[in-house]
Amino acid sequence: MSSTSTATETAQPQPAPELVDAVELSRSVARDEAADRGYDPGSAVGEHIGVTPENQDCVTHLFHAEVPGYRGWRWEVTVATAGGDFPVTISEVLLRPGDDALIAKEWVPWERRVRPGDLGIGDIFPPEPDDERLVPAYLESDDPAVEDVAMDIGLGRRQVMSRTGRLDAAARWRSGEFGPRSDMARSVREPCGTCGFYLPISGSLSAAFGVCGNEIAPADGHVVHVEYGCGAHSEIVVDKSAPVPVADLIYDDSLLDVEPHASASAPGDG
């Protein structure tokens, strides 16, 4: 495998020498492009940093872009030749970001820029017409609890959460602050599912989620995962025994038995 790959790489044609040597031609073209963009052509095009072969008849010359606000960017000038006595020609000139360049974040349409927590008092944010999280209430659902609040002779809600919407919510809640992998949950033994303050929600999510009803708990009034837990669990028992073990057998050292040492001299000796 290794010898085959080496042979293939060796067989690849090398770019024409006149293309690799066209550094100054490429630099002059990059300076013209910089001038057209309103930059100082003498300083905007920095040192030559390499050549990238495109194929045997085309290479791209790279130059540092010394342009304010474009750290890590580079001028890329692609040159080509038809071979033989044909001259080297310019294919394109670009100002492109390098590997460590500062670039703008991916474009997000304005209607999707509102993030959780952004909505304030008086703000209005209607759902999109094709929001996959919502379905018409008259459609049959796979959740009996959804059916209970669906349209009935003109009453009830016009739209309800679809299965996709419920799964998205479940994933978000499970990975959130009151999920089983949070720091609080990992610091205790007893999960919410065995707590007297745990109020299960109805429907298909009831097996995994409920609401905390303990005013002392950090999750009071929040949706919690059944495997979440905190130190305010209803079944926690505080061990009131002494922190230092006390021996059952107690010695009274106020009463001493005195025994003469065997090496002591008898009375009258000496």
C-alpha cells in the first residue's frame, strides 16, 4: 500500500517552472487589486508566503495581507499558462482568510437570532408558519395527554406540540441545569423520582420529567429530570450520631493500683 501511494505521488506532473517563478508578476497584480479596493498598494501586499499547485498548468501565489482588520488573511493570485511559448496569464485575484484568520461568524437570519432568555417584557416573537414543533390540534397525536387539550367543537387549543417538538424539549431539559448530568445531581444519591416533592407531568414525557414543588430546592417550580436530585430530597435522613466514635468501654484513671517494682530493694538492706 505504501509503495503504491508513493508511486502515485511521484507520477503526478509538476507545475511549469515559469508559473512557480511568476512571483513578481503575481505581486504586481495583487497590488493593483489592493489599490482598486482603496488600500495602499505599497503596504497592503506583504511578503510572499508560498505557492499552491492547482495542476501542471496552474498555480496560486500567496502573499500576506497587511490590511487593517484582516489579520491572518492573504492575497491569492492564480496564474496559468497554455504551455509552450504562451505567456503566463492571470486567472483570478482574491483576498481570502488563512487558517488563523479573524473571520465573521456564520450568517444567521434575523428571525433566528433570538436565543433562549432574550425575550423580555413586551416583546413579541410569533412562531414560523412551518414550525415543525407545532401541528394542528385536529390531527391525531401519539400522546393521549395532547388529545385531551386538542380541538373539541371549536374549543381548546388550535395548535399543539408535535412529536418532534416534544423530543426537542426533552433533549434540552435533560442536558440542562436540572438534568441528570448537572453538578447538583451528581453530588447526591437520591433522585427526584423518589422524592415526595416531585410532581410528574402528564403525557408521554411523564416517565422522565416532572416539576419540583419544594420551595427550599434550587429547582422549585422548574421542570426536572426524574434522575436529577438535590440536598432537599424528602427522604434524606440526617445522621445525628457523634462525628467522633466513642468507645463503649470507659476507663477511670482516677483510681490507681500501685505495685512495687521487682528490682526495688527490700526494707533494711544495706
